Amino acid sequence: MKARVHIMLKDGVLDPQGAAVRHALGTLGFDGVTAVRQGKVIELDLAGTDKAAAEAEVKAMCEKLLANTVIEKFSIEIA
């Protein structure tokens, strides 16, 4: 089983990397980009076969290590 975790900064949290990307795109002629939010994707290969148990386990991983839940939000896909 494979899990994919999408982690993004929460709304209202400043994103300096996103601002730098937006600025760089503007200097390359992509003037229509008004904002960029940068995040990360983490893929996990899981040994189990129970989708509900896998989602609960990955959620615990996010809360304990993978995401800083004070400033980041996350979503989980299990396939």
C-alpha cells in the first residue's frame, strides 16, 4: 500500500519560499502569477493492507513528525 501526504503552510502563515518563487517567475516574464504557496509531498510505502488502519497510522506520523501542525496542514491519500 502507498500513502501520499501533502503538507502546506496554513492560511495566514507567511511563505517566504513561495514569495521568492513568485518573484522569480515574474522576472522570467510570467507576470500573471499573483501568489505562490510552496509545500511538500511525502510518499510512504506501507506493509499493511487495512486502509483505515494505514490512514490512522499515517495521521499519527504527521502529527508526531512529518508536519509541524502549529503552522502546517496536511492531507493524506491512501492507495
